[in-house]
Amino acid sequence: MARKINPIRKFLSNGAGKTIPWFLILAMVVLLGAGFYFQVPKVKAGTTAATTATVGNVAPTVSDVSLNSQANFAPVENTIKSVNITGKVVDTNGAAECTTISAIAYRSGVSSTCAANDNDCYRGVTCSTSASGTVINCTCAVSIWFHGDPTDAGDYVAQWWTGSILATDTSSTTGIGSSADSAPELTTLRALDVTTSIAYSTVAPGANTGATNQNVTVTTTGNAAIDCSLKGTNMTGGVGGTILASKQHYDLAAFTYGGTEPVLSTSDAAVELVCAKPIAHPSNSSDIVFWGLGVDSGTPTGSYTGTNTFTVTAD
């Protein structure tokens, strides 16, 4: 009958059928374990590796730009009109890297590269800002003079006014954004100013001022060429005295009283001035109206006063 042999017992036998003593087996295990232990490499504590990186510059971007909230605006007679250019600047390198922010307001026909001119191009407009993270909100107040070019009518009716914001960062890269096309319009203002008084010299009853005229300067104080209409009241004074409005004569050139010059009426009469759109401040567009007076016989002695009215009209 075949005899079964335990394979583990066979492995641990010395070949002669005897088992290897247990203490020899234990010694072999210890020696093998020590061998593995002394072969594990040691790592030096606190070893470091240097890291390097370069962050690139990204130019700032400008968006949501509007001029006067894209609403039409009118000049103010003989002075400035303040409107705001607003917008948002984003610098992904951080808001602190945006070193310069300014604005431009200009008539669309001259573009953002225009040369500074108070008729159509306002450069270097200062902006107030508030920043958070990478975003800078901007408000830039621009003062438009009364003679700024109108775009609702006239030579530039096909154009509009535009606001642009420019943002420059520490790497001298610049971003620009502009308001939407087609709006707003700078509207037309027709306005005038005149000399405050017409002071005739003393005139005897039955006489007139002859070739001695009094001058009234009519100045354009808006942003369009103008004409005007004229009317006047009777002058009163003395002891119940009256000098009729029609005794005042006027013309756009010097004259001698009693010729073909127009006669003042108590109703409006058109006067064809030579007053173009001004292009500077103070206004550089004006015309002169010359005046003369006659006094009827029997007019009482005394000082007489009245009012002559100049009303602006389209050229």
C-alpha cells in the first residue's frame, strides 16, 4: 500500500527522513529578514526641489462703455455741458496692474485717434475708478463746450458722438473700448447774446442822429449759425412823452438816418445776420447791427426808455 508524504514535512527534512530542528529554521528566518532590512535605502530628511514659473502679461480689456448713458444731450449756452463716460476695465493680472485709465469723447467722423479740439475731440479725460479683484469700474466726466459740433442736423447729421475708455498696464499694453454706434447725438442749440443797451445821444425835437450810429453786437452763443428777428417798444419819458418804435432805424452797415435802412416795428422782422457757428470760446462769431434815432417836433424834454428784442432764428 502506497504511503502519503506531507510536502511541507518533505521540504523541512534533511533528505534522510529526519526533520530539520526548529531553531535552525528560526535562525534562517532572522538572517533573511536582516538582509532585507539592510538593503532598504535611506532618504535624507528635509531635501527640497526648487520650482520656477513665469506669469505672462495680458492686456486689459474694456467693455460696457457708454456716453451719457447713450442718451442725446444738448450744449449749454455760452458755457460747458458735463456728461459722463462710463465703462468696465478687466485686467486678468489684477486691477493693481492697470496704471493709467483715461477717456475720449469725439464726433464719430474723426475717430478715437483725433487731435484734441473743442469742436469735435476731447482727449485726456480724467476717470474716477473703483476696483475689486480684476475688475475696475470707471466714471469719466467730460466737459463739452457750447460750440461742440451738433450731429442731429446740419453737416454731421449722419454721425454721432462716441465715448472711449483707454486702460494701460504696467507692461505698457493698452486696451480700448467704445460706446455703441449711432448714439448719442449732440443736439443743435441756437442762441445769441447782445450788447445790453443802445444809448443814443441827445437829439433835439425835429432832428435825428444823422450819420452817427449806435452799435449792437450780436454774438452766437450756441453751436449753429443763426439769424435773428427784431422788434421794439415805443420809448416813453418826459412829461407824458412818446417816441414811436418806428423812429428807430437799423441796418447791418453804417448808414445816415432817413435813407433806405429798415425801420423798427413793434412786430418781429427778420434780420439776415452773418453769424456762423462759433469754433472757439469765448465765441468768435458775431455781427453788428447799427442804429439811429429821429425825434418828432413837439416831443417833451426828458429821458426816454424802451426795449428792443432780438430773437434767435435759424440761419
